[in-house]
Amino acid sequence: MKKTTVKTHLELAKIYSNRQEWEEAIECYENAIKQKPDDWEIYSDRGNALTNLQHWQEAVKAYKKAIQFNPKSAELYSSLAETFAKLEKWDEAIACWQKCLEINPNAVSVYSKLGDMFVKKVASDRSELINIYQDKIEENPDSVDIYYAALEIEPDNPRLYAGLANVLTNQGDFDTAIAAYKKALEFQPNSVKNVLELDKVLQKRDNTFQTNSKETSRIDSSKQQLTVLNKINLESFLSTGAIIEFPKGENPEVSIILILHNRAEYTLACLESILKSNFVSLEVVIIDNNSTDETGQLLERIKGVKIVKNVENLHYLVGTHQGVEVAKGDFLLFLNNDTQILGESINAAIATIKSDPDIGAVGGKMIYPDGSLQEAGSIIWQDGSCHCYGRGDVANASEYMFRREVDYCCGAFLLTPRELFLEMGGFDIDYKPAYYEETDYCVRLHKLGKKVIYEPNVNVLHYEFASSSRENGLKLMEKNRQIFIEKHQDWLKFQYQPNIKNILLARRARGKAERVLFICQEISDVSEDSKMRSSMKKLDEMGCSVTIYPLTKIEAVKWTEIYSFFPRDMEAMVDGNLSKLEGFLRERKGYYDIVYVGQNKDADKVKEILFVENWLEGVKIIYEVERGY
């Protein structure tokens, strides 16, 4: 019998292909290859037939064999790339398309194909990572960090937000849990389960507010003690016929506005603290919202103040407008009657606001009666919720001792120019009776190009919720938050998402440039080293956020001395040392853009800490040339 030629096999293969009888065509190509095993075109045609049957693995082998005999064919690499894509082998597909461009750089369509492969590879990698994190979540269902890591990969996954919210609720972090449930509902607005869970968390926050925590118990206990002391002080004041007299001035620099509704014992303590503040050029304007306790008796004993008595409770916001109408000072200081001004706070606030015409408002450090921090400036999140920076921490910790521009400051002590306040129409009446009015005012200042400054030398003892219940206060906050969101959507979209990992980034108002960490041996090294000091000054002038970290702890901290040679808006971590450096870098991973390591005797140890784990991925590290150590 006469042997069938290669040509005959190929002609038959073509006929079968036209009929889409692929298996028969493939058999013909295989017979042709047996007789001519080095013909790349036959391998290519066989690969094409195999792809029509979706036999991708076999097609890959066929195209690879074809390339073996014709390595300069861009068309073969293109076919192999498409086949790898069908197998979702993105790296191999990308390599093939890159080979196509290497052979034919002018193949414009290949660039589009290559870009598509990169996009699909990223999506595939993300999917693989998500599966890994899902496994980790099953192994560690109470780990907040794993949820945050997963959300960085897949930020639009409502199931992850709901799971995070559940963990946060169990840990008692109700505010962040609420934000997480709201984020889940953005992606699944019809999820009945998430709506119900959100309602539960809101109720827990409003009704309990972590009443079982040691921190809350300690603060509540200190508030009770302060209340008792203030009541004893009030009884003594009224029973002895004592009088408080404020000095009168024709042109006061500051008008202090107090809105009262009962709690005479706190009002007396507040007024006494004003007198002790060592600031003379002021007037006190009091709006009494129909108090029914001893406030009337107290006000009869207060001389040299302006008093407006309302026949009904017009509440806080309307009261502030009444106070501003009669105020004459260059600056308005809105002050709650449940506060006590400490030290030279008014002087510090005035000096700060007068230091820069672009400053629109100044606030300060609010301190609980137990000495812990209530807030050191506040953060406004993208969803309109707020975070009191430093709440519950040690009030004089290093991170709260430097001046900085913030989103807003608590209205319990807020200083602003009177003319500016009037030009802006005062507090927005839409927020009456109270809450969010100072937040709204500060955002309007930002929109006007003004700064809101946290001044650490302003220290104010604050009772909080003295004239209203916490439950009512929280409900009003939530109602007014919705009003705030509607008014400032354009501004809020540029804010950080409510996330515990974003607190450090968000503690300064947006607009700061790069964040720089200076590591030095002694804090005095920077002050004495003209080169380093000059570099820091230039960075500060450029708007950079600068942190100084000495490797030697200062035992007796004198902040006035430290900031006599540093700008007030530089953060000096004077309670750090070499042994704490690793923990500090871990906590602030991803925060700094530049790390400058000055001369120090522990240089080798510092390098080991910097690189033993990748705390500073993507960060520029500058080492000063060592001399003297």
C-alpha cells in the first residue's frame, strides 16, 4: 500500500477544519508531524485545532514546540499568550506578550493585551490573598488586624466590614463598629441583617457607653468626687455672703461667653478658674437659660459681668448668638460652664491666634477630672463621625505636647476672632439645640482657607455632659451628624476613612507635606548641631511634619526649655529611648516618608532595629556621617 504523504495529511486536516471536525483534524496533524517533526507550521495548526476543542494544556505544548523551531515568530508567542490566558496563567501570558513586543516593538495592539494581562494578574493575586485572609480569619476570628489587612486588598467587600464590626462590638469599640456597619451598608443597602446589627450597636453605645470598663468607672468616680467638692464650695460661697468681682474694661481683648442651664456648682468653679487665669483684658458674658437651681442666687453675687436671663431654656446654640450680640472683645472665647481653665491657658490661646493671621480658631487639651485626656484636638472622618485624639491617654504624653493644625477643637473651649465669627454668620442655627455646631464652624473655616489650631499649652478640666444626659447628647450628635454630612459632602470626601489605623495620619488636618523622623542620641544634640537644626527648620518651613526621637530618655522633662529651641509644631518624643525604638517604629509603620539618623553611639543597634523587620518599607533613610563616636 502506498504511504500517505505529509501534503495529503495536511489537505485532509484542512477539510476537517472547515467542517469543524476538530478531532479528525488533530489526528491528521499528528500524522503529518510523525513524517515531518521539525515543521513549526504543523505544530501551530495543531495548536489552533486544540484550542477549538478547549484542550488548553495540549495547545500550550503544541505552540511551545512550534516556537522551538521558529523562535522569532511574534504570531506564535501571541497564540501561546492567549492560551495561557485561558488557563489563567497570567505570569506566563505576560511573558509571552512581552516577547511579542521584543520581536515587534511596533505592535500597538500588544500593549493593550499586555495591560489587560497585568490587570487580570492583580485581580487574581488579590483574590488569592483574600482567600488566605479568609483562612486566617477562620483561625483567628477575633483579630481586628486581619480584617483591616483583608480590607486593604478588597475595600468594597461588605462581608468583611460586617465581620470587622462584629469583632469591634465584642471588644467594646462601638464607634468604630458603627462606622464599619455603615460602610457595609453602603455596598449592601438592603441588608436587613446589617441594619439590625447597626441598631443594636447604636443602642449599646447610647445606653451603656462601656459602663463596665475600668476607665469609665474611674472617670465617673472622679466626676462624682468633683461634683461633691464643687457643691461644698457652692454652699460655702452662698452661706457666707461672698462676692466675685471681675475687673471692668472698656475695650476687652477677649469676651468669654458662658451658656448656663443649672449646675450652679460647676458655674462657680468655672468663674473662679477664670479669675485665676492671670488674664486681665477680658469680659464675661453669661446667658442663663432659665436655670431652676441655685444659679440665680449665684449670679446675684457675681459682679462686673454681663448677664442675659431667658424666661425659657433656649438651649446652647441660640444662647451663643445672644452672647455674641452683647460681646465687645476682639476675640470670642466659647467656654462651657462645666470647665475649669488651668494655668495660663487664655494667654497661650491668645498668643497662638495672634501669631498668624490665617488662624481662625484655637482650642486646647481637654482633661477629665481623673487627669486622663479627653481629647487633644479632634479628627473628622469621611462619614462625618468624629474621633477625640488621645482619649483616655496620659494627658502630658509627648504626642500631645506639640502644636498642630487639626480638623476641629472641642467647643467647650474655642477661641475665635469676633469679626470673623460675625462675618461667617456665627454657629449654624440648623444644629440647634446643640452639638456639631463647632465642628461645622471649623470646617467652614477650613473652606475659607483658615487654620484651626490645637495649642497644647491650653489645658482645660472638663466634666462633659454636665447639663444634659449622655444618652440625650449622643442622640443629638447622631441627628446633627446627618445635617453635617449633607452640608459638607464636598469636604468630607477628602477625609480619611474611620479606621483605627488612620488615627495617626488624621491627627493633623490635611495639607501637611512629608512626614520626617529625626533619630538622635540626645535631644540637646539637635539644638547644638547647627546642620541638623538647620535641616529641621527648613523642613518645618516647607510644611513637613517632623518628629524628634532621642535615644536617651529625658528624666525631668521641661517642655518650655525643649521648645525654646524647637518650633512648637514639632513632635518631640522625649519619653522614648533606644529600648523603645522598635516598638515606636512598629506602632508607626507606614507613617514616615523620611528617616534621618544623626550621629549616635548606638548606630549599629539602630541599624539593626531599622532593618531586622521591614518597618520602613519605601522610606528614605539618611545617615549622618559619624564623627566623635
